[in-house]
Amino acid sequence: MGFLNYLLMGALAYGAGWAIRLYFLEKGPKPEQRYSLTHPKIKMYLAIFFVIMLLISALLSRLIMGHEAIDVAFIIVNSLVATFVFSFGLSPDHIRHDLPD
């Protein structure tokens, strides 16, 4: 995979995080505690996205890149980086609810 492929995958991961933040977190019911990376709901979204990226990375490794065996290093690193970019799109620090500190 080239640079543009990784750039496109990063844009899709960021867009997915942004969409979840916009449609589920900001329009949903107000939480009892502020959203942060330690909030259980944010952890759940990050874990689900990581598992999805594990599957997508395995398929990319096998079908697109043509690796015969499972390329564990590529799959794990690709999934971690995509989840990191996803967390920036999710950006729970920017979600404001009128809650006391």
C-alpha cells in the first residue's frame, strides 16, 4: 500500500470518528460524567473500531497486498494507527455538555 492509500484510510477513520461524535455523542442523552478518553462509552467505541480494523487489515493483507501468511505486524500496527486517528475524529474533549466540573 502506498502513501495515498494510507492517507485515504486515515481520512475514513477520522470521518468515522467524527460521524459517531456528531450523530451519537452530541445528539444523544447527556451523560452523568463528561466524555473523555476514559469514559466507558468512548472506550467501547474505540474497542469496537479496533476490532473492525483488525478484520479490515487482515483482509487488506491477504487480498490486496497478496501475503500468503498472516502478517501480524502489519495487521496490529495498521489497526492501532487507524484507531489513534479515529480517536481524533471522535475528539471527546470538544463535546460540551453543561455539567459542573
